[in-house]
Amino acid sequence: MFTDKQLRALFGIITFIFICFLGIKKNLYFIQSILTFASVSLVIVTTVFAILCNSNTPSELQNNPKYKCGNTTGWVKLTRDLQQYMHRLLKLISVALVVLIFPSSYKETVSLPIISKYVGYKLSFSLDTILWYSDIALWYSFLVCVLFLMLRTRSLINISIYTLQCSVKKP
């Protein structure tokens, strides 16, 4: 009936509506802790991967028949799993950054007295109207920078995995 992507989109929309009705507020400390966790995890996984590549583990996983599953070797499975994990960490970082960037709404109202020689009037407007344009420009410029960084990091991961898989001697 529905494809996998359609089900994910539908689940995301239903979850978003549910969270809106619950009135759950954004917790900046939680988002920052997720960012810290994902960043440290990415560094640790990259370090472990570099240590693995400098050992004799790749040739052992590539050539030993007990690590083979069909046509796939253990080294190919390991690099594929590490690649997927690193991509998920990058996705988590990007989602946390997007959530952190979008602000809660500004509820304060500012009143400016306008006094002319004919009329005394107070002009009231919310900070949403003033700060919205500057926030949008700042958010989008930051999002573009983060997007380019994520794309470069993703391609770097893909290239390094491909290079490591090709550098292992095949029997």
C-alpha cells in the first residue's frame, strides 16, 4: 500500500502533530548533549577505524574463510557497517544542529510611542516580525555552511572506505 519512504514521512508528520499537541518545549541542554555525544562518537569511531587499518586485521578479515559469508568477506562487512554508523552519526549531528538553530517563538511585545504634533499613538508589534528576517538569514547561511561541511565529510568517508577496501590484497 505505502512505500517505505511514504511510511517514514507519514510517521514523521504524525509524530510532529503529536508533539505539537503535547506542547513539548525544546530543551537546549539535551540537544547540546546529543551534539557532544555524536561528535565524540564520530572521533572515536574514526580513531578505531584508523587503528584497525594500520594493523593486520584487514588482511585477516579479507583472506580468512571463516569470516566469509557467501561472497562477502568480513572486511567488506566491517567497513560497510562502520560507514553506515558514521553516516548515522553525521545525520544525528545535522538533525541536532537544525533543531538547535530553529528558535522558539518570541512572545514578547514591544510598544513604541509615536508622538506627532497631531496624534499620540502607541505602535505595538511582536518581536517575531522584527527578528524573523534576521534570524532566517542567519539560520539559512549557517545551514548552508553545515550542509556543505556534511556533504564534504560524507564524500570523504565514502572515498576513504572505498580506498581501504581496494587497498586490501584480494586472493
